[in-house]
Amino acid sequence: MLTLTCEDFLARISEFMDGDLDGAWRQAVSDHARDCPRCAVILDTTQRTIRLAGDAQLFALPAEVAERLHARLAAALAAPAPAATTAAPPAPAPVEASAELGPASLMAPPPLPRRRGWLEGWNWPLAWALVGAVLIIFGGVSWWQQARIRTLQGWLIDAHCAARYIAAGDMPVSHPRWCLLQPACVASGYGVMTAQGRFWRFNRVGSIRALLMLRASNRKMNLRITVRGQERGPILYVRSLRWARAKGLISVRLRAPAPAPRLRQAAYMTASAP
């Protein structure tokens, strides 16, 4: 007994419908179509399609429909042809092929339309206005940042000792260098105290630069510096840091009266060198 797969069934279906299969194969195809629903649908649909396509039976039209159809055909054949309302376009003038162009140029296709560039569809006034607005915004931001850059002169001091000098109203003229190198002073960070008694604290990078300057210097006191940086609230972001020149600077120390010997003030003025 033969057992067919779906592929074998599809390969034998044409011979099965033509009656060319022998008894064993024909029985195997019939059994597979009975057991497989998908192949049964394929066999039934194919048989119906062949039967409908080969049916040559003619259907007679009703008498009323036939009379109307004949009348319409007769009227269409008896109607005169419509007159031409518009003149035919003139025939194109013959083009003579020259020696330079050759006969191949007569069959050349028409030129393609030019593609528009990606800049042709722009609204240029609006684009320039947007560019100008962006430039104005960036210029304003740059000017605002430059306006916050300061150049200060004063004494290099750590934040820990600066609080003591501010509370006493004194200036760190005689503050020793070894004190600024103590672990507590290094951990508090550095800054600059101006002659007006204001303390500007450095950012972390500025404090590191100040520490390196202290370690590389042999100064013992009067650690006067010139610093340039950007002001951001109470922090001064250092851009340049160097020791100030001592030439032309006169330090005047004023002592308070005897009843209060510990109260001192310092006044500093800049004098030109002789």
C-alpha cells in the first residue's frame, strides 16, 4: 500500500485528473485526498475550475433584451460621423540630418527638467534674521562672561586664616608662608584678600595652583599676588596667578591708641617709583 505526502500528491494530481494513473497510484491519491483536508480542497477546486472553463453551453437572451440591443446597434451604425471641430495640428517640418549631428541626434530624448537646488527653496530673509539673532545671543553671552572677569591684587591667604583676619579687621601682611602649608590650611583652600578687606575664594584648580606656587617659592611673608579670574558668586575661577611686584608698593601700618593696643588698621597706597 502506497502512502503519499502532500508533495507527492501535488506531483500526481494532474495525472490523476487525466486518468493516466494505474490502480495502485490512483488509489493512493484518492486515499490521501480523503485523509488530508488541504489536499482535498486543492483537488476539488482544480476539478471545478477545469469543468467551468470547459463548459461551452450558450445561454439565450430574453426577447426584450435582444430587441433593445439590436435597436441600439442599428442606430449607432446609421448615425453620421461627427464633423471635425478643430483643425488638425500641422505636421512637424522635416529635419534634415547634418554631418555634424548625424542621424542618431534625431532620436535623442528631450532634455530633462533642471532639478532645483536645496538652497533655492529657502526663505533667505528669515534665514538671515535667524543667523543675526543667534550671533547677537552668543555675543551677549560672551560679553556678559567677559564683564565678570576681574583682575585683583592682594595677599594670598587660606580660607581658614582669612576668617580670623576678617574678624579682627586686619590684613595678612605678616602672615607666614609656613602657616599656609599646614594640612588644615591646605584643606580649607586658598584665596586672595584685597586691601578693601574682601576675601575672594579660589576654585579647586586655583587652590592647587596657589599651593604649587607656595611650595616653589622661598618667600616667608608678605605673599602679595596678582590674580585674574571670572567671578561666579563668592568663588573666583582663576585664569592666571602670579606673584605681584614689590617695586613701587608702600605699606603703611597705623597703630591704634594705647587703650586698645590690639586694634590695628592697615592702609595701602600705590606710589610710583622715583
